[in-house]
Amino acid sequence: MIQLLLPIIYLAFISLGLPDALLGSAWPTMYTEFNVPVSYAGIISMIIALGTIVSSLQSDRLTRALGTGRVTAISVAMTAAALFGFSVSHSFWLLCLWAIPYGLGAGSVDAALNNYVALHYESRHMSWLHCMWGIGATAGPYIMGFALSSGQPWNSGYLYIAILQIALTAVLIFSLPLWKGRPGTGKENGTAPGNPDGSADPGVLTLPEIIRIPGAKEVMICFFCYCALEQTASLWASSYLNLFKGVSADTAARFAGMFFIGITAGRALSGFITMKLNDTQMIRLGQGITAVGILVMLLPGPREISLAGLILIGLGCAPVYPCIIHSTPDHFGAHRSQAIIGVQMASAYVGTCLMPPLFGLIANHISVGLFPVFLLLILILMVIMHELLTKKTAHRDLI
């Protein structure tokens, strides 16, 4: 029976990705209906991000109290309810209201599932699961596009995704018995998660206690930098190619999309490479490929060079996020991994919220041509933090 759990987790990761790009794909139609400025999409996305940060920070407490299976089912149900709320909303402020459970539902399930996989499955599954997230994130806009191109309102696109989430919630509820009996998962086996070496479980850790753990600050900054780099690249690549390199708008948009295709395909490939390389080696490999991609974008020459550099950045990003997560129990111990992954996710969303708008100010007041330089500086900080993390946690068992 336990073999059935992994496919369900794969489905859950696809579910995590489905709503992520919906707002962006539907907003050109939505904001005219609500008669609000186009910039108001940022208000909704910020509410969702803040909810995700809050629930990520509470993931350790929730998972210990309810178990990974219940947290996953409840969180997906909250997301489904929020998406259904979007589908019946005809007011901007109602969207803001439904954005609250939207964000709260995303954070806990993301942290809980990532920790569960890090504890119980090989690194290749972590890469492939995040590849499934990419498939979900790609499918969401296609479903919205199908609704709009069929003459249906944007509400229908949200309704279709809500129905899929409701179906997954039912699957997760029926799968709850499968989560039992796995070590280190809290209520699933009737005990609090303990340290595999037999030492006492520290209980729920507060944020100051987590930050004091050797390596915690470094991994938080590392996650902040990764998501800052990924989201800045995804948001501003098209503008850089069009405004600075002279690439036509449609070609720039197409190759900006190739960035996420590179991440998705790269994670599928990374799953096989992890059979030969460990998590630290995979992270360094990804950082190296990303550096090459950024340096290629800095080279003078034909615009095709910049297009190739962007694809390389996507491929380089592919193994970094899943391998940092998968290495968390090795760096900090299984008994602290849920707490650490929770703050990692919160740091990731802070990076997502802050850094793309910061580059927007740089592009507006200085030059969009600084795009690869901005990415390079973030990458350098990420590399430094990861190396410090590896050094500080190399002898974790002696701490």
C-alpha cells in the first residue's frame, strides 16, 4: 500500500504548480472588468505571498500537530476553496479576501511535502517532483487560455482549476491511511518526530531558536537568493531582451518562456544525474551552469548569444532548489528539518517579493542592461552562503 503514496505526492506537486501562473495569465482580462489599474495585480500577489510566508513559518507546529497527510489535505482544500472563490468573484476586493486562504493554503503544504520527501525518498524524486510542479505551473495558463479562447470568462479558468483541486483533495483524504507508519512524520505514526540518532526531540522551535542553529542563517539567505534570481529572471528577461538587446517582443516573450522550460526539463534530467552526484555536488553544478549562462549574456555579439545564456540560466537553476531542500535533513538532522524547511520557504517568498521589484527600480532609474549584473551579484552571494552552510554543518553530529 505504501507504494501508492509516491504517485499521490507527485499529483500533489502538480497541484501546487497549477494555480501559480493563473493570475498573470488572466489579469489582462480581469483588471479591465474590475476597472482597476493594471498594477493592482501586485496587491493580490503580495497578499498571497504574505499568507504563504506566515503558513510556512507555522509548518513545523502544524505538521507536528496534524501530520503531513492531514496538513496536505487541509491545505489543498483551502486552495481549492480560494480558487472557487476567485471563480465566483466580480469585485477586486473579493479577490483580495480570497487571496488570504489562497496564500495560507500554499505555504504549509509546500514545506510539509518537501520535508516529507527529503526524509523518506532519494534526491532524484525531489528533482522529479519539482519537475511535476513545473508541469503544473505550465498547465495552469494553458487551461486559462483554453477558457478564454473558447469565449468563456476568466472565472471559468479558475473554476476548472478549482475542480481539479477539489478532486485532489478527495484523493488526499482517502489516502490518509497511507501516510501512517513512516518515521519522522509526527502524528502519522502516533509519536512526535524524533532524532534518528536517539537524542531527545527539541519540540517546536521558535524563529529565534531556528536562526541560532549553525548554518540556519546561511541556508535562509541561500534560499532568498535562489528565488530572487529565479523570479527576477522570469519577470525581467523578456524586457531585457527586447529593450536592451533589440530582440522583437514576440521572440523575447517566447525565449523568456524557455527559461521555465529549461528549469522543468533540467529537473527531469537532474533526477538521473543525482544517481551519480550528491546534493552538494548537484547544487554546485547548477550554480556553475547558471554562472556560465549569466556570463554568456554579458558577452557582446549577436542577440542569439543572450538567448542561449537565458536557457543556460534556466538549466542551471534546475537542480538548486530541490537539492537544497533534500539536503536539509543531512545538514540539520531529521528532527529539525521541518522547522528549517519552513523558514527556508518563508525566506524564498521574501526573496520573490522584494528582489524583482528592486530590479524594476534599477531598470527604470538606471538601465535594464544591468539585468545580468544583478543576477550575477545574487548568484555570488548564494554561492558564498551555500559554501558557508556546507562548512558549518559538515560536522553536525558533533554539535
